[in-house]
Amino acid sequence: MEYFGIFSFVMVLVLMGRVHRLERVLRENGIGSVRAAGLGDQLRRQVGQTVELTLETSDGDIMGKTCRILDTDETWALVLANEGKKNECEKLIRLDSVKQIKVK
């Protein structure tokens, strides 16, 4: 039984090396998430405006959030989100979790 565990551990190490090599090759060739880059450009044009972002949470749920875009880059967006009647707070949202943008 110990041999099975050692064999599994060695296979995991070998496969992790392959994954890292594949990620490096993709990075060197400029292949990445096109969707997130396009979304960053869309949000950059909406800076200062109020939009409704449809987000996917960590547990897989979908929620809508009305917020004002303060700043964006290729992977993150800084927004001022409404948290109640007169509560607003700044939040940093990863663009990978944004599913839809509705301009108000």
C-alpha cells in the first residue's frame, strides 16, 4: 500500500511540471484569457458611470451589484458599491468573476 502512495506522489510531481511548462509556453506566446482583457477595456470606458455588474460568487451563485466604476486594469476593477440605503464602500472585483455589464 505504501508503494501506491509513493507512486501517486511521483506522478503528481511529474504532472505539475507539465502544467507549469504549458503555462509558461502559453504566457510566452501571448495566449491567455481574451475575455478578461476585453472586459477590462469595456469597463475602462465606463469609469465614473453607474453600472450593474452580474458577478459569480465563490460558491457558484450569481448576484447583481449596482456600483460606480472608479478604476480598472486588465484583471481588477475598483468600484464604489451600494450596500444599503446610504452605505457605499469601495470594493476590488476580479474581472474573471464578472459575467455581465449593464450600463444604467
